Amino acid sequence: MKEYTTRVIGAPNTLEHRIYFEKNGVPISAFHDVPLYASEDKTILNMIVEIPRWTHAKVEINKATALNPLIQDIKNNKLRFVRNIFPHHGYMWNYGAFPQTWEDPTQVHPDTKVGGDNDPLDVFEIGEQIGYAGQIKQVKVLGVLGLIDGGEGDWKVIVIDINDPLASQLNDIYDVERHMPGLINASREWYRIYKVPDGKPENNFAFNGKAMNKKFATGIIRETHAYWERLVSGEVPPKTDLYDIQVVNLLVDDSPYKVPKNDTRVTGVPAHAPKPAAPTDPTNDKWAYVRQRRH
């Protein structure tokens, strides 16, 4: 993946901060142009890291901006930081998304009984290396949690970096508990309560919170990849009453939204100009205490 680099603009923790993706120095779409699969047999996938482990700035692939850079989410005109839920500081894994996937809100899944959340498929990577925002990790799939967040389906795919020391020993969801006891339970509990400090109800899960195996997770990935293909091919509109997605891309063959590299939306991306992270409100680092369930 050496041909893929990032173009960083502005300081983290500011409204101006952007992380664009490039291929051979040309800006591309993080959502549409980075390939989902990293191997011909489709057993290794590309994960885009949005939020590194132990951090909590809610950075994500932005659907509303052309070329879909990583941007920190905004709520009530303020940058969004996920609360630290004791005893965790931010996210306990590298969190991100699979490119070229889409949880279509018009498609009700038979197991969740709700439509998708209109985002790329969420992924959390459980290896030992701390990633960085904008990193493209090659990962293999282990399982999935069927989160239902605010009445929307929000699958959380469990993966591990193929270069992690434990990667050869982790091949399905059952191996995770064997080699990382407690991680799945802690992850499930975190997803259940992470919005409670903000006054929201607990989240629910399909399958009573059971983490489903690799075969099931692979089916979810294929399904959401097919939904993305319908979107980027023009089979379904990119804008409806339910959603509004920027679908401009440079590399998707047969897409009606494909543009040349001299398109103004490409040439208009500012030059690489990173800045040191801006300070944040100290209250963002406080722990929130939420009663957790016993397993």
C-alpha cells in the first residue's frame, strides 16, 4: 500500500483539520477509491484507521465532503469527543472502517430488524500496535457484534492486523477469548454504555450481544460491499430524504461519478500542511462512571 499516502491539513482538534487520502500523490476518496480487499482471495482486507487506540476524538470518514476526508465529528457546533468510560481511556482498540462498504438505511436486516446507519462498515482492530488516523491496515476478519445504536443497525467487525504477533493464532471469534480473555465482554459492555454519560439510553444488540463468527461477519462485509456498489454505480441515488452522500471518485470503473485528476474537486484540495494538535478542554479527559453488567 506504499502508493497510498495522506495529505494532512490543519491541526488535530480543530474544525479545519482534514486528512485526505492520495494515490501516487493525487487526492482520492477514502470512502470509494481505497479498495476493500487487499488480497486476490479476499481474505485480507484494508481497514482505514479513524481513531487510534486510547484516543477519543470522534474522527471519521466524512460522507458530506467531496473525496470523503477524515474529519472530526461535530455535535451542537462543537467537536465531538467520546467520553472516557472507566476504566478505559477513549477507545480500547484501533477503530475505523472498511472502505467500499455502506450500511444502507433502506435495507432492513433480518437479524437486527432495523436499517443500516448510512456509514461505511465499522471495524475494531484488536492487535497490540497503536495505529494512527489515516493509516491503512491490512487485517483479517475474526467476527462481528450486531450493535443497534439509536434504532439503526451498526455492525462492529472484529479484526486483527495481519502483522500482529498473535495473528497466526487468531482465525475465528472463538480464538479471541482463548488468547485475549475478557476482550469481547469488555468491548460489548463499552458499546452498550458509551453514550450513557451524554444522557442517551443504553444500546442494544442482535443475538443478545453474542459475537458472531468469521463466516457470519464475512457475509455482512459482502452484503455492505454490494450496497456500496449499488450506490457508486448509480443504481441507487446518492441523495434521498434519508441520506446525502458525496460519491465523487477517481478509480471506480464504470461509476458515473468518476472524475479525472484535473477535476476542480481534486485540484482544489489544499496542499499538505499539518500542524501540531491544538489543546482540548481538560474536562474531555475525565472518566465517566457507568454501572456495568456482570457476565
